[in-house]
Amino acid sequence: MTDSEVAKVVGAVREDRLWQRHMDMAAFGATPRGGVNREALTPEFAQARQCLLGWTSERGFTSATDPIGNLFIRRPGADGAAAPVVTGSHLDTQPAGGKFDGAFGVLAALEVLEALSDAGIETKRPIELVDWMNEEGGRFQPTTMGSSVFAETLPLATVLATADREGVTIEAALAEMRGQIKTDETREFGFPMAAYVEAHIEQGPVLEATGNTIGIVTDIQGLRWFQVEVMGEEAHAGTTPRANRKDALAAAVEMIETLHRFMYDESDILRFTVGRLDVSPNTPNTVPARALFTIDFRHPDAGVLREAGDHIEEICDAHSGDCDVEVTETITSAPTIFDPAIISLIGDAARHQKLPAMEMISGATHDAKSLAPLCPSGMIFVPCAGGISHNEAESATPADLAAGAKVLAEAVVSLANR
Amino acid sequence: MTDSEVAKVVGAVREDRLWQRHMDMAAFGATPRGGVNREALTPEFAQARQCLLGWTSERGFTSATDPIGNLFIRRPGADGAAAPVVTGSHLDTQPAGGKFDGAFGVLAALEVLEALSDAGIETKRPIELVDWMNEEGGRFQPTTMGSSVFAETLPLATVLATADREGVTIEAALAEMRGQIKTDETREFGFPMAAYVEAHIEQGPVLEATGNTIGIVTDIQGLRWFQVEVMGEEAHAGTTPRANRKDALAAAVEMIETLHRFMYDESDILRFTVGRLDVSPNTPNTVPARALFTIDFRHPDAGVLREAGDHIEEICDAHSGDCDVEVTETITSAPTIFDPAIISLIGDAARHQKLPAMEMISGATHDAKSLAPLCPSGMIFVPCAGGISHNEAESATPADLAAGAKVLAEAVVSLANR
């Protein structure tokens, strides 16, 4: 393929179409405050996939799904036996999420496929769009579930038995979705891929603050998730002396407060979040018998991640008072280093297209982390307003999204002709 | 009425019947761990009232209800125009409550009415059993709702509009209950009462520890309830630097930790409880945008209650960081001093019946607090195992319950003949 052919595909990326696809997709799970609530395997999620399949089947692209419900859309290449170049992200959102986190990577991938068809260009390798199942991990934990099971870093059987708060298992929810959404094929894990490139909004403030349009992602910081269960004893709030109490919430509060102080990082690189806390029985005049909280701890340095993270359990034990405490590490994910060739290719594309770009570390985990051990992988970031994400106010501009899709098109088409 | 007639009524109190009534009543909302979940105005609550009305209508007693759903059962007296002596408690429980909290006061009252009928004795005044609506305040806040509205310390219109977590209002729940439970009459608030005596398990460890069977309650400690709402901003846990966060849960944890230290009382008389904490959106990888917690603060000394309680808002403000905080006092209840004549009468009854008894302060709030300003009022406590209450393991002995019912019978019958 000549440089002029690549330029033709990049020229066929349409900002208006890409933007309209985002607005159409945001209708599935739309919230009154302008956000999206489209958790994995909900009816809204199934509607979003049906909509996507409507667009891609019009183009004649074929669809496939695997045992964990990842969705693949293929545009064929000249060499039917060649491993595809894969690009995509996820259509699920946080319960109070926005229009762009995940959806952008899927719709930018769709835009690349449509631009290729509009430009009438055949690549050597097939190109596939992927929608990974349950990246967000809100309804079902952990995050990046579909890509992790695909990469065999999470066992399928365990994941299928995972239930949401209402007791609905992934297995049951998948069976329901399969009744609504038919794909042309089913596919096993271990399907070979030539390369994986994922486009995403930055979900942080750096690109906007520095005036860059393209983030060339070199690394994803490492992450450890913990669940801390504190068990005390229910008692009457009016009659039970402090000395006789086993107050699970009071103990949890001390643990969280101490952990915040311990994890304080002057350089503000370390990320420490207690995002979920459930109390039982959770009534004003009963001493809480149980408190369960989660810890999300991230750092780009594997050493810090290991050493600081290994202190969490001892801190919880030291502040449990008369309660029992159980600390479980639910997910461990080492820092990821992306493929140097993909990093170069994305940098070259931004330079060709005269887009201001910078190399950066991803603060968020993405499905690309699961793919990096399987094939040469990389990511492209575009700015989002104020760095706000996982929020109904999440916002990005049509021009930035189109710029990201054009860089993605150049990188993916180049890879598909190697 | 002669002393021998009083002795006849006391002798007609049946331990076996009283115990069986407790076991029968515990079937409504029975939990697998041997407790009871029978929150106000639920189907289980309506079934419990239907069961009670079945027993009382067999005896020919008449029933009445008022606009907030309190239930009254009358055994007539010789003087039809005389104000009744009222005794009772509540049939609602905590979501993970026991068989005796509330139920004992209602069933001891029933036992008094039945003993009178079995002994064939007519009192001068009518005696009424009352089941106050929503004493516990778990499903609908605040506590002692029915007796407070009856005493006009809570406005009816506000209370009717109060909703549970699913958005069901008291008004709607009451309408549904009225469809299931028919009473002979309806009654307005301000109905005159000659006296009010309530029997209850102690819900604390003192009677058991001191070997006393009867607690002669002299006071109820005062109580202040607060609701603290902390408003921050949702953000991505992986990408948002600490400096850019408005973490509502981190701020709430600092507030609660500081409040615990501020409220620390070496003498262990002060009661301070954060029993409920709700986090939103409550997912592991989103910085919490909102945290709402409750404070239950009690002390027998009105001065301590005022001064320490008045610091709560400033402590929350001082630890709100970049979040906004709103502190609302939802209920204020001054310490209650019971009527000296009723206190003497209960002490006399225990002495006549040779039951070991002691005067004590109630740590818990009870409906008797609402009645104390309306008519001479008092309370009788019996032991519960380990002082454990608001717990499925709540336990009391048949003999202690019967002893409480006999003291109640003597006090109530004496009052009904004055």
C-alpha cells in the first residue's frame, strides 16, 4: 500500500459521522444529567450492541463472539489466512458514566472500517473491531473481565459464576444476552492477532493542560485491588456501652483513615481510592455488625506497588480493635510496557498528520493491558474536558475524536499491510 | 378493688400463654438465624397485627386506629366516660431484630387484659393495649414515629410524606395496611389517657449482671440524631491526582474518625453511633461523589447533650476538605423523667411480689418518652441475655417475661381503679 492510499483512508475518516455515532450510542442508558448508565450485560448494553451490529451488517462485515461475550466485527483482508489487526475498546460504562469512555475506542474502530470501505481499499490482513465485555467492573468485578478471560489471566469458570449484587451470575446474564443478540460465528480464546491498538479518551487532565491532541501511550500503571471485610457485632446504639461494642464501621473508618495517611504521596503519582463501602445492617440506631470496603491502589513503579500494597493487610489488622478483619487481594496487575514499534507508529502518524502529540503513561487500566502479552499492542489517547471521566459530565470535542480516529486509521492500516 | 382482687389478677397471668404468644408472633418475619425482620408497615407487620386482632376479638375487646396507624385495643371499664389506662409498646422490629424488643410490651399488655377477663374482674377505668406504629425507625425515619405524631411533637403531614429507600411513602404504606386490617373505630389524636405504663426488655446488661428481675425506669436518656451529607465529585480512580479530587468518602471518614475521638467518654456513659453510611456511586474505581451518614448521640444529662452535640456541625465543616457538607439535625429528644407516683407503684408491685428490683435509667428511647408529657407515665424493664438487642440473638426467659407482666398487671389494675 502506498502513502497516498493511507492518506486516502485517513481522508475518508468523517468527523460528523463519528460524532453522530457517539450521540446515537449515548441514547442507550442515557441519564437525565447527560451521562450514560450502561453496565455490562444489562438491557441497555444489549441494545447498544444491537445498534452496532445494525451498522456493521449494513457494511457486510461479519460478527463473532467468544465464551465470555466479547464481540468481534471483521472486515476481510486479501489474505484470508492472515491473523487480523484488532482495534476496539468497550461499550459498557460506569453506573454514572459518560458518552466517551470505551465508546470512543469502539466507534473510532468502526470509523476506520467504514473509511476503508468508503475509500475502496483492501488491506492485506483482516481488520477487526472488538467490544470487550465488562471493562468497567461496576456491576461484576473485576474490571477488564472480557479481555482478561480472553488472555487467560482470569479463569472462565470462576468468572461465569461471579454474581452481581442481586445474585445474577455472569453465566445467566450472558445466556440472556445471547438470546437477544445473534452473531455470525462463535470463536474460541487464543485466536491469533497480528497487533492490537486501542483508542481512548485520556480520563486525566494532561493533554488538555499541555495543548496536545494525541497521547502516545507508553505504559499503563500497575494496579492492585483489595477487598476488606470487617466483622463486628450488632448492638443497640442507645444501651450498649462503648467497651462492649464491636463496631465494624468504626474499625473500618480507622483503617481507611490510617491507609490514607500511609499512602500519602507528596509527588501525587500514587493513586489510592476507597470507592465502595457497604455497611450492615445500615440503620441509624444499630451498631454496625459488618463493613466491607474496596481498595484501588495504582502506581507505575512495580516496586512501590509491591511494597506499599503489602502493608495494607497489616494496617487493617492493627486497627481492627475488637472486630475481625479479612483482607483479600482481588486483582493484581503489573505495570504494562507497550510495544516500541507500535509506539513509534503512532508517533509517526501524529507527525504526518501534524497533530501535537506527547508520550504519556496511562493512569487508568485498559483492555490493551490484557492484550500486550499476546501481540504487539499500543494505545492512542485524546483529550477530555477537565480530565473528568467516570462522570456524567465527561466531555470531548468532535475534532479531537476525529483526530484520534485518523491516527488510529493510519496505524491500523499500516499494521494490516505488514 | 381489694388487695385480694389485685392478687387474683396477678395470679391469672399465665407464663405459658405469654411465652407461646411470643413464639407465635415471632413467626411473622422470622429469619433463618432465629430473629425477626418485621419493619413498620411491611406485609409481615400487617400479618402480626392481624394475628393480634384475632386474639383480642375472640375476647370481645374493641379496636381503634388513628391517622398515623397506631392501634388501640380496649377492655371496657365500669365508667364508660373515664379516660383509659394505656399499656403497650410496638410490634415493628429492626431489619435484623429479635423476638422480644417491642413485642414483649404488647404481649404483656394483652396478658393483663386476658388475666382480667379470666379472673372475671371489672376495673373502674377502661384499660387499653396500644401498638405504636414504627418505633424502630429503620425503614422510615425517625424512631418513635407513631407515638410522637400522637403526642403532636412530629407534624402528621411531614411524616405522611416520608419515604423509605424505595420511595414508598408512609401515606401509601398506611393506605395499603388499612386495606388489609379493619378496626372497629377510628380515633383522633389528643385522646385523653389516665396513665401510660410500658413493659420492655432492658436491651442492656445491667439487670442480668446485678441479678435483678425488674427494672423500675426513672428516666430515659436524651437523644439527638443528625444526618451528614458530604458532596464531592465523581472522578476516575486511576487518573485523577489526589490534588484534583473531591472525595466525599475520604472526607466522611475523617469526620467520623474525629467525631469518635471528640465524643470519647472515659466514664462510658455517653453513647455515640454512626450506624448508617451510604456511598455513591459506590464502585471500586470511582472516587465517591457523595457520602451520607447518620449520627445517634445520647446522654442522660441535658447539658452534655446540648454542648457536645452543638460541636458536631463545626467538626464536620472543619474536615470537609474540598467537599461540601450539610449537617441536619433530624431528631432532638430531651431526657425524660418519669412520674414519681408511677415509679413508686412499680416499686411497690415488685416488693409485694417479692421480685428483686432496681431503679435505672433507660439507655434506649421508647414510646413512653412521647407519652410522659401527656399523662403520668412509667416503664418496667426485664432482663435480656447478655444485654443483646437489635440483634437476631436477642433472648429472654419465660419466667422473667411473666414476672414483668405480673408487675405490669398490678400497676395497671391499681391505676385503673383510681
